[in-house]
Amino acid sequence: MELRALFILLGFLVANGAFADAYKWTDKDGIVHYSDRPEPGSERVDLGPATPSRPRSPATAASSPSPDEEAGSAAAKPFSYTSLEISAPAPEQTLWNIEGILNVSLALNPALQPNHEVRVYFDGVARTVEGTSFQLEEVYRGVHNIQAEVLDETGQLMIRSLPNRFYVQQNTVRFR
């Protein structure tokens, strides 16, 4: 009976996340932020229905620009990342018995460029890490938050992920 109630509760939590609203606002430094919680001065973003991605058709591939045209257009516009997500740990995931070591994976598109660095905020404390897969130590049981960002060679913010909350549980052994 308890397991059934747990599955029902889990279903409500998943459904609640599927229908969540999104909000967009710009901070005093001109950085655009997105969140599932409204902030002062934020506007609601209509996410619309989910659409599956499709591979490019041969006709579209044939009309794509030549490498020389791409090089000319790349020089005209500055480099930018299109997405940054924390793929592990997953949002709202519960991790069991990790022995204080957290494995983190980031999904960055396009790939991390030379001279760009990744900074992670773990429970509000900034840490510079190497690459998009790394470990954090001294992560003990409780509720934790993690967020990542990529900085260019001048220290300018390029992209920031959404904050990610996760949980760490640890089994205890009782001795009699």
C-alpha cells in the first residue's frame, strides 16, 4: 500500500514539472536568465508544444553554404554557445551512498572552445573545473544545488545553465 502511494505522489511530481511555466528576465549586467519561478520584472515565456528534431534532408544539405562561405560568415559574427545543461546529476535526482564524491557531466553545444573555462556554483560556492566531466569532493547527504557557466578568455560570461537541485542520501548501519 505504501509503495502505491509513493508511485502516485511521484506521478504528481512528474506531471507538475511537465506543465511548469518558464520565466525570462534580464539582470542589471544585461545577462538574460530563465527560470521556472517568476522574478521581479520577469515575463512569462510560452514554451509551446514539444517538437521532435528531425535530421536534415538531402535537399537542405545540398543547399548548405560552402566551407569558404562559412568561414566568411564566422568572421562576421562572434562565437556563441547554443546550450548548456547539467546532464548528471539529473534535476531532482536522489543519489545514494556516493561516499562524498559527486560525478558531474555537462552537455555543452558546441564543444568547449580553447581558452574558455567552466565555472560551477556548488551550493553557492564558485569553483573552476577542468572540462565538462569532473568530480566534486566532500558532497555529503542533504539537498544540494549546482549551476554551471562558461567564461571566455577575458572572463566574460558566455552561457549559464539553469540551476539544478539534487539530493544525496546515505544508508546508516545500526549496531546493537
